Amino acid sequence: MDEAEPRRTGAAAEKAGHAKPRRLFVALLPGESTRDELVATQKALFPHFDHGKATSRENLHLTLAFLGKLDAGREERALLAMRFAAHDAHVGHVCLELGDIGCFEKRRGSILWRGLRGEGGPGRVTVAEAQLGYERLLLLRDTLGSQLLRQGAIDEPLHRFSPHMTLARGCRLRKEEREAGMDAFLAQMNEQLATHSLRAGRPGATKMRVGAMSLMWSHHPDGGALVYTEVARVSL
């Protein structure tokens, strides 16, 4: 089992305030062994593509809420909403299991992701079920969405939640594998994933244990590569 360690926020910088709105989202950050597993999944996938861009190891995350561009005032409200949500949901540490590989089909190439075990259930959180990791996650996200609206950080309800961690974007299968299609390819890869886990003595998927949610800033420092910088962390 793997727990995310606090990561140094680039420029404690960001505490000092900023003039321009920033593109922000709330996320759960995986620990190192979960990142190892996700990178291994990327390496297994990419020989089958003739096009695609992998998410960098440092940028791997599970999005709870995309907030868009927020000015300093709304950013403060978002942080307040996160604190209230953590208090109200009171989930403590959340233990999640990595699940199957899936994709969102796009005109310019597919977005490949790794999901979580527990998807496809009834999606209703009861007092008993709330002890389980996936239901705790749903409870936390639902509470966060309500608080973001209540505190005025966002104007519209959050979109439907489909928890996943993006592995790559713009993916296109090699010509020789394209005819079978992406669904057949993913079914094959997920079967291999399950077989590998059993051979490695891991009948279940990699566990990811998190005890905090993070406010993240999506930006291109000095016009370079995309970076996700953690600007605040709220314990669960």
C-alpha cells in the first residue's frame, strides 16, 4: 500500500499572492509506488501506438474538481471550500485500488486512463459503505462540489464524476492494430494486466492510500512544458 507524501510546492511563492487568475483544480496525488505502477502501464501501452503523448510522472493525479481560471479571491474561496468539505465528509485516509485501463475517444486521438476498482456500483453512499475507499471518495467529491458552490468558488455544479488518472493523450493505435479497434485492444491489455498481477502475487490491483487533497495550478513556466504545481494541501 502506498501513501502520497507531501510534495514541495514550487515557490512557496504562491503564498505571497498573485495578480493574474490561475487555472486550478483539486486533486488527489498518488504516492511513489502508485506512480511506478502507472508509468509501467504507460510503457506497456506505448509500443502499440504510432502517436500519443504520455502524462509525465510528476503530473499524474486523480482530479476531484476542475475549477478553471480563478482570481485570488475565488482561489481563497476554493481553499475554504476544501477545508469545509474535508471537515464535513470526515473520511480520513482513503484507500483506493487501481482498476482497468480505459479511454475517452477524441477526434484527434484517444485519452488513455487508469480507473479505480469499485466503478459500476450503485454509486450511493450509506453509513456502512462509507468505510470503503471508493464510497469514501464519492462522498468526499460530492461534499467538495457542494462546498465549492456554497462558498462561491464556482458558479455551476461540477460535472459527473468519473474517477481516473490520465496516462496519455492523443493516442492512435498502430496501423496493423487499428482494424481490431481500441475496445478490443483495451480488453486484451486489461487481461494482461490481471494476469501480470496474479503472477506477481498481487491478486488485487495496486493500492493507493491518500490522506489529503491538493489545490493544483496548471501552467507552463517560462512557456515550457505543462506543469501541475501544488499550491495548497488540506488533510482529510
